[in-house]
Amino acid sequence: MRRYPVPMAEIVNLNRVKKARAKAEAEAQAAANRAKHGRAGAEKRAERLEEARRKAALDGARLDPPKPG
């Protein structure tokens, strides 16, 4: 019977494997959430500017000054 040199298996820390898998899943979920709910900074900025323009146009067309309080 011949014995061949059998390569040893790689030793793996199971905690590290579990944590790496959980981190990869969390990153994938975060990417999906960003795609679903997130907007780019330029989009947010453009929306704020447009809202400011609309508000200024509306306030500029006001007939009587706003009442304080």
C-alpha cells in the first residue's frame, strides 16, 4: 500500500468566516437600500434650490405682508 503525501487542509477560523459572510451580506443590503431609497447629493441640492425658487416666487407674488407669529 502506497502512501502519497496528502496536502494539509487550510486551517480556518470559523468566527472570521461567519463575520466576513455577515459583512458581505450587510454591504449587499446597504447597496440595495441606497439604490432603492437614496439620492445623489446633486439631486438633493437641485431639489432644495428648486424649492427655494418656488418659495421666493410665491412670496414675491404675495399681496399683503405675512403676519408675525
